[in-house]
Amino acid sequence: MKIKEKEFELLINELKEIAIKLGVSVRFEKGDFKGGYCVVKEKKIIIINKFAPTQKKATILATALKELGIEDLYINPKLREIIEELTEI
């Protein structure tokens, strides 16, 4: 599936909404790291390098959501397919 840059930005917003439903905050920070899911002072956080390419941001976010467990959550089938595809990379 070919996704355009603008579509990745929309995808990131949809993935952030899923994270919020799961009670996880998403932060874009600068630094020397790739990013992913972590727990800081009992708070669930997905942290992403804000200088990463848009596709990489979406991949990190999708991977972190899968790690959190989204199997039982209703997600639009097309969006779920995109998440599966991104996490296979």
C-alpha cells in the first residue's frame, strides 16, 4: 500500500486518538533516540523523536500501540490494516 506524506500526517493523528483512548500520552521530543512506548512515574507514554521523518513517526506510533494491545479495541478495518502493514516493516 502506497501512502503519501500528507496521509501519514492524518494517520499520526488517528493513531494519537487511539493512544488517548488507551490512556497513553504521546509526546514528540527532540533528542538522540528513535522512540517508543515506556512508563515514566506510572504514566504510560509513547515518545517519538520530533525530527524523525513522518513515516517513521507513524511506524513508531503504530508499533507502540500494538505493544500496548489494541486487539480488543474497535479500530476502523482500513486503519487496522495500515497498522499491521506499518509494523511489518
